[in-house]
Amino acid sequence: MLQTLICSANAHRFAKATPPSGPAARVQAQHLAMPLALCRAFAGLLALALLVLTPAAAQQTQSGLRGRLIIGAGPVNGPNYVVGGAICSIINQDSARHGFECWVMPNNGIRDNILGMQNGRISAFLIQSDWQSYIYNGDIPGLRLTTLRHLFSLQSRAIMLVARAGANIQDMTDLKDTRISLGPEDSGQRVLSEAILRVAGYAQSSFAGTFGLRGQEIYKALCVDESIDAAFLPANVPSAAIQELILGCGASLVPIAGPTFDRLIRDNPYLSEVVIPATTYEGLENDINTLAFSSTIVSTDSLPDEAAYTITEAVFDNLDAFRELHPLLGRLDPDKMAGVGATAPRHVGAERYFDQAGITR
């Protein structure tokens, strides 16, 4: 099963591209730039990183928290850090009513977040949907957390199949005898790429060559050397790396869709289908259907129900303002946020909000 294979691979890494100029550079700037509202959410962040919370740190509030909601958000150069700031910005607009402030804590990722949750230093954290599944189900030794609870999902991280201009690859049926990059050896990207190809009916012998390229290596191989014909590339939406490939050498995006891939999603519920609108990238002519992971915010069942309700309420009741805080959040759909990527049980407090709001999940 894909989950059993992929859970042994390395965590997916946020790849930061630096295009030289033009529209690709603008997408990169949009992706990494932090709007003023988010900058305010990060005030005092370094001081917070040194703070050790104890049960006596603050008086209990009506939300059940003790003065602060701490969101673990991974490295400062990753998308989850920016998204965590957006969540806190929205929550803090009404802190006088619910009685707590939201802060973002940078860290080194999954292990730090689990440790922080266990020792009470953080209240919630952001994690990709596949890792939510692995941690809840105990697929990775030392990282099991059966008390994990899903609040809601956020932006998608799409699995893009990018084809070289002139390679005549229009869809998945055109990949036979091509040279294709599947991602680095022993990575989650590689395992998922291989699973997608198996579902599409390909074997290792179907290709003229398979490669394990990373980041900017893909641009060089597709656009400069023309040493490969296609490559799988996980990418946030929008992505500077994808824009650079389209504009830099006329690369195209290949759909990954159809009944066989619907079965892949059913077998691995941390995957979902996503549509990349043509308007996402300059030079993209048609909407592209593909597969995606979701960024999710999770906590444990120890987070008070009222606090989980308040977090969910703050984002969903102010969704238009939340979308405007960053391009990564611009296409969020409330029904998908409530259901897609939820592999751990939903937190009781979030569930109560969705019931009252009539949001499908």
C-alpha cells in the first residue's frame, strides 16, 4: 500500500526557487512576502520562542486556554510559518472577546511539533495531510500520537507533472519511452511518483530513463540541457518554480486525473484532487486537474473544545479577509477545508462549529 511505502521516506521539503526576473520572480515575491497584517502577527516572535509555558503561566479564560494559543509552524522559510501567521492575525482581531492571544512558534518541523504538543509548549501545529495520517496511525516509529485531532485544512500542495516543450506529452498516456524525473531516491515524492505511474499502467521498463532530480536541477534538465522530457514536482499553488518553467522554456503542465487516480485517492485519503486554474500562471492555457496534499492545522484532544471552536470560527467567519492575507490562501473553499485531508478524527470543538454553520464535510 502507498501509505506503508511512503511513510518510510523523508518528509517533503519546501523548495524555495529564486527566478532571475520577470513574472516568475513576481510569483516568488508574492509567495514569500509577508503582508503587513502578518508582520504584526509575528511581533515579539523571537522572545516567544524562548518562552516556556507552565499551567500557572496565565489565568484560565473562557476558551479553556491560559492566555495564549501557540501554533507550531516549522521553519521560518516555509509556507506553514506564513499560514500560521495568517491564522493568528485573524484570531487576534477578536482576542478581547475570546480571551487569548495567538502566537506563532518557529521550529524544525514534525518532531519539534509533537514534542511541543506533548510537553504543553504549543497548542496546535500545521502539518501536511499525509504526515497527519502517518502520525495518527503510528506508521513512523517514535512519531505516533493517537490523541491527534484535525481542526481544518488549508492550502493545497499539488503534485505537478511538468513536460518539456517539444516532448509531445499531452497526458499520462504519452509518457512511454520518455526520460522522466521522479524525485530524489528515498523521498516521499519519489514513492508517490512511482505509485502514480503504476496506477497509470507503467513499469520501470516503460521509460527511456528515470532520474531523481531536485529543485533547480529540474529547470536545468528541462530547459537548458533538455536531458529529460518530464518531471514530477510538488509545488504550492501558486509556485515560482512552476511559473519559471512555463515562461523560461515553454514547459507545460500535464493533467493527472481519471478513474484510476480516483481509486488512488480512495486508498490514500490524505490525497485529494485539485484544479489549477489557467489564470494561476502566465502562459498556462487550460485548467489542470492533478493530485494534491493539504496543509492542515491539528491539535490533540487535550485542546479545550471551546478553544478549538473559537479557532475554527475565527477563520471560517472571516474567510474573505483570511484569503486576502496571502496568495497561498486565495482559493480556499470552506467545504474542502472542513473535509479534505482529515485522516485523524476531527476535534469535537471544530465539529460543533461545522454543525452549527451547516458546512458540508
